[in-house]
Amino acid sequence: MYGFGLLHRLALHQEAGFHPIQVVQQATSNGARILGQEDRLGRVRAEFVADLLVVDGNPLEDLKVLYPAFGSGGIEWTVKDGVPYHIPELMAGVKDIVAYARAEHAGRKVSP
């Protein structure tokens, strides 16, 4: 999935020796500059288009805090197009949907 692959690549950059600030810049302002959009993307400023992650932990110490599976930390909130999403609630909802689909599938007879 896109988000998890991106986070993994960022963590690999950090493991390769890039300072966390450089890694964050690679994922944000550098990308905007490459696209020629640095006047409206890549920074948190008034009039800029930005999606935000609110993290429980300090990604500048270790970008792996963005993964909840690595212990404490993880993304708590995502703000996409100005709408906040509480990630633990979304993940619980996804687990419920998957569990329901599995149970429904197990109850069906599947033809070969």
C-alpha cells in the first residue's frame, strides 16, 4: 500500500545515514520543488495545500514511530483536504469490515 511503502522508504533513508530532517525534506519540500510547485506545496503555511500527520512520538528520533507495530507511537490523526481522521478508529473499522467479510465468505458455498 502506498502510505506504508513510503514510510518504509523514509525509514530506510534514515538507516542509510540521512539526518531525519533531510528525510522529511525529501518527502515534502524537495518533492514540491522537483514538481515546480514549491509556491503551493511542501510546507505548512497559509495558502499552501497540505495533508498532515499527527504522530504519537518523535519521527526525528526514529521514523519508525510512524508504524504502530514498532511499539509506542504511530499516526494518531491524518488531516486530508482539511478533514481530520482518527487513525485508531479507522483501523478498528477496517478490522471489523474484514472480519465481517471473512465470516460472510466462510458461510458461503463457493463453486469451483
